[in-house]
Amino acid sequence: MSPSQARKAYRAALRIAQSEEYDAQQVLALLTVAAIAGNGDAAAAVASWYAHGKHVRKNARKAVEWFRKAADAGNSEGVYGLAGAYERGIGGLEKDERRAFELYVRSALAGEKFAIPEVARCYLYGIGVARDEVLGEIWLERAVQLQIPF
């Protein structure tokens, strides 16, 4: 499947998900096909379904696999999901707060707004990085400016 076809499958999944004929299994099938073809948004969506148990049995290992595929495709939500998995040591990953911090920063810089308060928290509490209240406050201030809940 070409990247163009993967985007079309992803868009089709979104249309069905927002329609009155919503069919979770059809949406998951389209998202999965698009994700396997390299669509990072689709991979992040599948990961989220497994991470939260939405229409599928909750499965941290599968969530991490799909977050990794999303991250590999350049999706900032995938990077963010991996960061959380490393911080907690779930989904078959060994707990690694340093790696989690690096991924939170990478995700925030790539545009994942929910990663911004996580970077602040890491600096403020010394999670995966040396405690630095000044940098923590800077990141926290940015989260407030963007009205990101934390």
C-alpha cells in the first residue's frame, strides 16, 4: 500500500468513526491497514485504543508496539506514548526514566502539547534528569500559555 493509499484508509476510518454508521471493527481494520503501511497517525490511534481499552481488550504490549510504529513514522503522539511506557516500565519495556524524559522532550518539540507539562514535571521533580526548578518553571509557563491541562 502506498503512503497515499494509507492516508486514504486513515481518512476513511475517521469518516466512519464520525458517522452514524459507526462500526468499531471496521474502523480498527482501516486504521490497522493504514498503520501497517506506515501512516503514523493511524498507528497512534491503534496504540491509543490498546492503551485505553477502547473497543479492544486493553493490552499495554500491543499499545507499545503501535506507539513505536507511530514514533518511527514521525508521529509525536507515538513518541509521547512511548515516553509514558518507559517512565512506568509497561508493555514489555524496562523502566527507564532517562529515556522517558528524552522522549517527552522530543515529543514536545515535535508539537505534542501534552508532553510539555510532562517535561516540566520531570525537571521539577528530577525524573530522568537533574532537578532544575528554573527549566521546570519555563516549561510549566509554556503549558499555561498554551492552556494545556496538567
